[in-house]
Amino acid sequence: MKATLKVIGGFVGAIVVLTVAVAGFYAGRTGAFGSFPPATDTCEAFALDGGSAEDIVVDRVRNLAYISALDRRAPQPVTGTVSVIDLTAVPWTVSDGVVGAPANFRPHGLSLYTAADGEQTLMAISHPVGEGHRVEIFDRHDDGVFHHAKSVSGEALFKPNDLAAVGPRQFFLVNDTGARTAWQRAGEQVIGTGYSTLVHFDGEQLSEVLDDLASPGGINVSGDGGWLYIAETQAKRVRIMSRHRDTGAVVEEARVPLAGLPDNIDVAADGAAWITSHGSAIGLVHHFIDPANASPSIVNRLSRSSDGTWSAPEVRVSDGRELAAASVAVRLDDQLLMGSITERKIIVCPAPSL
């Protein structure tokens, strides 16, 4: 009997040790032990009534900011919209940027495409309650507003998070999980195993291009259309792909490690990619549980040097007191516009010195 108890005790002890080790590894990998100082800049807050701005895209020609507006803390699922701010008007006001959106519209990632002739298309991922995930496509009309034109759905939209428009009806999209089992989901979360997919839509068909991404939270395309930037959240890196413009095929160019867990990516006027990362996964969860808890953030600027190497130095670090759960940073001239997964405001900060 004593021998049996020893075996059982040893087994239980091993399980406890393994659990503690895994928990410690996960906590360390996802930033739980990191130190995040208060931000050193002084930012102004702009309140949002329609919900948080999880993603922001800017029309730099017309100086308009489009916001993925949804109350993500509502006790029951609610619908949202894409709001627009005229950045030239003082004071700023928020208005509807789209008309004719489906009744169950719940926007997430956004992308704005401008053709050579100036025609524009706005695309938004939507997570309608009780329905399959969709991409909603809006065309800009002469009234300056985006009117709903098309819905795209299919099995390839497993759990879409963000997209990059590469044509008036073409886009690349990332699913933030590809896990089909609890074990795969644990692998994604604990060690950053890549099961997620990159999806291409050619205007008619959805097709999977990659299936080894580590829970990507963001994607964007370079200004010349030649590069895709994919924020692999659980791997804490940006994967850079060269893109074949006609076929949708991609070839890996580089992987750039980051200190945080990257979310959305904005491509600035100078071609650099501004990546917003969550400093700590556990801090983010604590903020989701209690809004009073700050959640730190890191902003990196990704660029390619003349010798072909890629680098992404940190340009802003914050403990999250002025904006918790920051998910996007848009460089606009001498300003940085930042939005959050949950907070009902945008902050406007001085653009970091480079």
C-alpha cells in the first residue's frame, strides 16, 4: 500500500512540477515578468461614444480616419459600424463612414484600398452573432461615403482577425487561430505553435496560402504592393513575405522578432510599418477582467535598409495608463493616433523622434 501511495504521490508531484513549469514558461514568454514604464510623451484623449477603436485606417489624401467602432465591453453582443473622423476639422467629430452595412454588422480589422484612378474600397471583417464570419466590402461613392457592395464568406474564414486589401475586390486575410482541437489550441497559446492560415481572395475564390502562422493579429501590405507584413502574435514576431501580384503566391523574406505580442500594423506615408504590440498577455487578460487594470503596449517601426536587412526598433513603450490594450498606432505627419481593443477613446500623441 505504501509503495502504491509513493507511486501516486510521485505521479501527482510530477504533474504539479510540470504544471508550474509550463505556467512559468508561458508567463515568461508572454511578458508577465516585463517592466513597462509610464509613457514619456503627453497625449490628448478623444472620447468615442460608439465603442472602442480596435483598428484605424487613414486616408492620407483626404485626411480622414476610419474606425472599427464596436462596444466590445457590452454585456450582450451589439452591432457596430465604421466611423469616420475628419482630421482637418477642429474640434473633431465622429460620423458614420459606411451605409448599407448588413444588419448584424460587427466590425473588426479594416483595410482601405485606393486604385490608381483614385477609386476607393473599404473592407471590414465582421463577426455577426449566430452567422459565419464575413468580409464586408464598401465602395466610395460621389457623396464621399462608402456604400456596401459585397459580402465574402466561406470555410477559409475560420476565425478572421485582420485583412489587407490589394485590389477593389481582392485581399489577403489572416485567421488568428487554426486550432481544431484543445491540444492544438494549447500549443498555440503556450509555446506559439503555428496552425493559423493566410487566406487570399482573388475576387471570386478564397484559397489558403499558408497554414503555419502563429496566431496572427494583424496584416498589411507595403505601399508599392510588393510586401506583406504579418504580425504573428503568439510567436512575437513579424513575418515578411514578398508577393506575386497576379497569382496571390507569397515567398518568405524575413522574420523579425519583437519584445511584445504584435497586433495591428499601419504602413506610413514613408513606407515604414508601425506595429502595435501588447506588452503582456496576462496584463491584457487582467484588463479584460477589470477595466481599471492597465495593459502595457509597445510600438515598433519596421523598415528595410538599403542592404536589404529588416529592423524594427521600439519607438514607444507604455505601461498602458493613458490607453490600455492599445491595438493600433497610425503615424500621421507629426502625430501618432492610437486605438484600443476596449477603451472608448483614441489618444493623439506626438510622433516619436526617429
